[in-house]
Amino acid sequence: MKKRLIIALVIIELILIIVNIFRFNRTESYEYTSDDLYVAYEDENSNETIYESGCYADHSNIEGSYVVTDMLNLGIGIYTISVNYSSNASGDWHTCYTTLESEYDTSDENTANLVNCDHIAIYSGDKTATYRAWVRYDSAFRVRTGPETDSTGDDMYVMVNSITVTYMRMQTIAHETVKLLFVLLIINLAIYLYLRKRTELIKFIKDKEMIIAGLLFIVAFASYPLAYRKIYFGDDIFYHLRRIAYLAEGLTTGQFPVHIYPGWDNGYGYAAGVGYGDLLLYPPAILFSLGFSLQFAYKFYIFLTNVLTAFISYYAFKRISGKDQIGLVCSALFSLMGFRLHSIYTGATVGEYGAYTFLPLVLLGLWDIYNRNHKRGEITLAIGVTLTLSCHVLTTFILALVIPLCCLILFECTIKKEVLIPLLKALGLIVLLNLHFIVPLIDYMLFQGMAGNAINSMLWGRGVEFVELFTYVADANEVTAGFLGLGFMTIVIICLAAGFILSGRFAGRTSIYIRLFVLNILLIFLSCNSMFYYWTMDNIPLLYKLLANMQFPWHFLDVSSVMIVFWASLVFGNMSSDNYRNSLPVAVAVTCTLCLVQSGSFLGVVVTESNTITMFDDTAISGNFAAEFSIDGAELSLTETETDMVVRDTSLGVETYVTDKSGCNITAYVNNPSEETVTIEAPLWGYRYYKATADGKRLTTSMAESKKLAIEIPAGFSGEIKIYYSEPVHWRLSELLSLATLLYILGAFRFIKGKSLKKIFT
């Protein structure tokens, strides 16, 4: 009976998938010339929108006017819209823009949400804006282009030459098929558990019902702002939205791993993949490449980190405390700490809160090694550090300072053979696991001439004030939701830990815990604005230069946060096993209440007061953006003025132009009638390891004085050349070594076989 049911289910699902594909397998395209367009404006007497034939909008001519197409009846799917125009607009996407608007949703904010589409900024000059729109409901729409209707749109004009709307058939099919497959996966999983694992599942839920409920609450609490149809603005959000979009472009154009983000700097490329860990960005990038919006991909990243943070911290602190319930409490404190939520919704520090996710594994690895109560502590430590580096170099840099310092202050324990050997093994595994990242980074930092990320000026003023660590601080510029640091719960935990340590509650470990406690307090103070950094610059400049690599002192709060929750796990674990047992619920209730109240209030500000944006396309993020791994000395204006192949020496009559460009891959036509070797420059920054070929033969490439990629063309050559990015052999070897080390670890941990859900929780 079960076999027939499974066969029937498979047939039904295949039919649904085929029907879904044919449902979206259509062709649509609409083209408008200037003669087909209308000028729209509000009639003051009738309060109705008037449409007059025209393609020019100027408030000095008609107040509140803008240009629109005729009504378009569009079905559900993804559309590309291309608008060719002339304008004098400044490029502010709030004052002069183009977008796809619903004809019948008359609300100010289009709250029916019939279509997801950005306000794409209009810039001065003769240009083309190309963007995407996600139509979510069969209805009538218009493409709207021009100034805002109120006074902010005054003194601007737009002349629209043409508008094209094209249905993206394959991308829509991929997008809708993935959505359907996800639904079917959930249904299949539920049926499988019911038919094959019903008894085990019921028993598991009964045994762990409060743990499951608690983890679900933690994830839901941290994620509920994602339910809004827009995203909340954060300080670094545009940088990381670019990373997702162009990581996806790198994947779809053949790079893996993606070292050069192709679309950055108007297609010139940017080597963020060399210097910035991208591991957790690959899932949202894949979603984006499958047709999901950039906004959805970014929200998915946040949700993914929320889930991982809750489960990993529960596992780590359960192991440290020895109690399921305390592991859950510590998971809540760690996952919902104000600094983490600030990093997500205000700072938008994607790499940092991604790395924050894995810090409990680093702590657990050290705990296991020093307590010698687990045979695989060195592997846990190596995995934790590796996953941290795969998200954020700066957090790993701080770990590289703090972990040796911990080992030094615990010297009498560290030098013991049973501790020292696992630590050295962990170090070796960390190096091997991260060779795939370390080798390219060292290669580029030593030989490429990248800008780097050190901030050597006024480091002492880039932290936070100590008093601001424990309470909410509003954003003076009213741009974001403000700052929330460690919170009042930290004061409670620190006081409890100090009391228990000084009273000798941790018998036999008082000296060790005093030293670790002092280190924790020191790290908290190092996150603040301090004379220490000024003194260091004045007296130990080499140390100051080293510390400057972390950019902002408040990065120390990542490690401070995990250490604070570590004290909570120790104190609560100690209270649960002696005569303080009756006081444990009070201590837990106070710390959790303070955490939830402050974090809940902060998220309330995020939802009610933060600026919101939409970001569904890369049009608004494809411009110049100088950052840490840009080529030092590159003139960014070239990305605007030199969008095609360039020959500096025009006296030789060389002709060259791009015939095709896909990511970092360029096909160009070159005609060199002269008898000399000529250097041409591609619209790419001159990062190492680009290659160029012509007629199957390698051409010499280098970095030009302009910092662009230069290619030498032989005398008399006429034809096409291919330009592409190719990893060197030593990079590939480092990747293979890292992969082999990972496979060894997976085998040692026996993750591949016999690892059930119940074992993870128990």
C-alpha cells in the first residue's frame, strides 16, 4: 500500500511540475517609441489623472508631470524593463526615477503589493536604465518615468526615447519551479516522517518539546522584521547587496569559487572573493541567480544565520553547561543579544554577524581541549575558526589575537601534553582547511597592490562610549534604528560570575576563571573609545598598525558576547547542581527578561522608525564603489568614460571593440594593421591571472598605468580575442588540499553515516 502511495505521489508531483513549467512558458514583449508614450499629471479640479500624448516631462511646463506607457496587462512573472532617456536629474532615486506601477492600486505605498519593482534612479545625460520587475498578480500596469510629482521633482526634466518590456521566460520558469519544489519537499518530508518515522518522531518531540519550542521562538523573535515586504536600511547594506548580486553573476558566468565580482565598478570587477569569506553568501546568491529578488536573497541570508546561530549556540552551551535547558537559555541570550540584532538590522554587517554564528564552536573547541573531556576538541576548534574565516576576516583576526592570549594566561594548562598537542593539531587543521583562502589572499596582498583595510587614523575614536554598551542609543541622523550593544543582562551575568568566582564556587578553577574574567572585561573596554589606542599609536606604532587592521574597536564585541554567555552557562550550570537550585529560575528569568525587553524594544524601533528600501535589481548598485580589495590607485572615473576596449596610441590605426561580455569574460574584435606590437586595454581592472587568447595562442597580459587590464596584440593581427579570468595552479592545489582535509574531518566525525537528529540534540 505504501509503495503504491509513493508511486502515485511521484506521478502527481511530476504532473504538477510539468503543468507549472507550461503555465509560465509564454513569450511577451512590448516596445514603445516616443510617439506611443503619455505625459501624466493630476488635474486639480477633478483630482483625476490626466494622460496626454507626449514623451517629455518638466514641472515648469506641466506641474507634477511624468511620462508613462499605455496600460500593460501583465501576467505573473519576471520582466525586464529598459528605458532609454535624456535628463538633467541628479541621480537621487527618490526624486527622479523609473519603475513599474500598478494601475489600480491607488494606495500611497502600493500596499496591495501587486508588483515588486525598485525606483530606479534617472541620471543626467543620455542613458539607458535597465531593471527587473516581479509581477505577483495578473493586472494592469504602467511603466512610469520622470520626476517626483511634488516640489522635490522641480527643476528636472526627462525626455523618454523608448521603453521595452520583455518577459523573462526561462528565469520565471526557474523561479516558479524552485518555489514549487520547495513546497513539494516540505510535503514529502511530512509524508515520509508520518509513514516511516512516526513513532520515533512522536517520542522525539515528547522528549524535546520545550527545546524545540524554545529554538523556534528564538528564530521567530530574531526574524520577525523580515516579514515586512521591504528591507530595513543598514550602514553597510549596499556593499553586501552588491556582494550577493555579483557573486551570483560570477557563478552564472563560470567562476567557482568566485574571486572577482564581475559587475562591480560598472563591470570592471572587484576582488572581494579573494579577501572576504563568501561561504554563507552562496545560498542567497544561488537563489538570486534562479530568479529570486535580491531583497529575498538578502532576507534569506538573515534567516539562515538566525537558524544556524540558535542551533549552534544551543549545542555548544549545552555541552559546556551539561544541561539541555541551560543550553537553550544561553542560545536565547547569544542569539538575541542586542549587539547581534544591531549588526543585522542597523549595521547590516553581513560578514560580522555571519562569523558571530560560529563563535560558540570556537569556544566549545577550546573548552573540550582544556577540559580533555572530548576526543575531537581540536576538530571542533578548527571547524569553528574555519567557518568564522569563511564569513569575516576581521573577526578571525581578533580570534588570532585572543586565542593565543587565552593560551598564554592559562600557561600552566597549555604546556601540558594533553592540551598542547590538540592545540597544535587544531592549528595545523586550521591552516590546511583554509589554504584555499589564505593562498589567494597572500598572493594578492603581496603582489597585486590592493588598497587593504587598515584605518590608521583616530582608531581611539572609532569605538563606542562605555555607557552606550548597556542601553539603547538612537541614531542622531535618523537613518537607522540606532545602536544596542551588550545590554543590561550583561551587567547581571558579569556580577553573578564575579560573585561565584570570588566566593570559590568554581572549586579548583578559581585562578583560571579569574584570569579569563579579567580578559573578558579587558575586551569589553577595548571595544570603547580609549586613550589606550592613542597611547599605543604614540609609543608602540607597530602594535597600533597591527590593531588598525580591525578597522573599528567595537569588533571586539563579537568575542566579548560569546564570552559573556559562556559565563552565563557556567553560573547557571553551577546553580543547577547545588543549594542555589531554587535561585536558578530567578537568575534565568531576570537575564532573559532584560535581554528580551531590550532586544524587543530595539526591533520595535527597527520596524516603526527605520528607513526602508527595496533592492530588486543591480541597476542602483552597479556604480563605482571603492573598497578594501580594490586596486590601489585605480581611477574610478574610467569605469564611466571607458566602457569599451581602448587604444592609447591612436597613431597606428588600431581598431578594437567589445563584441560580447559575460561577467569577466570578454570577446573583442581587434585589427592591428601596423607592424608593431600594440597594447590595448579592456574594460576590466588589471587583477592578476586574467588571460587572453587569439587563434588558440596566449597573448601577454599585464596591468596598464591606468590600472586596467592590458593586452599585447601582435603586429598585423586581425580577428577576435578572448579574455577571461583563470585561477593559477597553486590556487587550485590549495583548494584540493583544503577539500582533502575537510573530507578527513568528516570521516573522523562520522557525519556522513549514522548521524540522526536525535543524536544532535542529545
